[in-house]
Amino acid sequence: MDNKEFLQKILDDRKKFWSEEYPKLSLEEKKRYWLASTHKGMRTQGEALADEYSEFSKKWLDFAKANEPKFDEIFEYVTQNLGFEFDWKEYNKRIKK
């Protein structure tokens, strides 16, 4: 498999997840998905860039809301269960750009 095929497979798998697999998850499973994804993303960005909020953007939020109608409810749960105090001011700065 060459690089182009490999990248296409990643894109196809991502599309399949969001169109076929994710919609079948229960609300609790979706909460766990977003909690794990957010925690991992913030931790990775914090370690790599010393800026754990760099994963958030307007584009990220638009994508999240396009794929999850209850995103605001789920993200409220996520921020309350990350294991640290979520900085809403910093988050809001990022999602407005």
C-alpha cells in the first residue's frame, strides 16, 4: 500500500466511523467517546506544544456539532469529568477564531 492509498484508507475509515458507527452509539457511549478524545487531545497538545487548548477551534466545533446534535450537552459532561478544571475562557477564545 503506497502513501496515497494509506491516506485514503484513513479518510474512508474516518468517514465510516462518523456516518455508520458513531450514530449507533448510546448517549453514554458518546459521552465516553468525547471524554476520552478530549482528554487525549488536550494531553497530547499540552505535551507537544505546551498549549492543551490548541486542539480547539471554530472548525473543530463546527465539525463536532455537525456530527453530534447533542454536542453541547455532551461537552458539558466532558468538561465536568476531565479530572481538572476546564478553562472556559481559554476555550471560548479558540472557538471564535
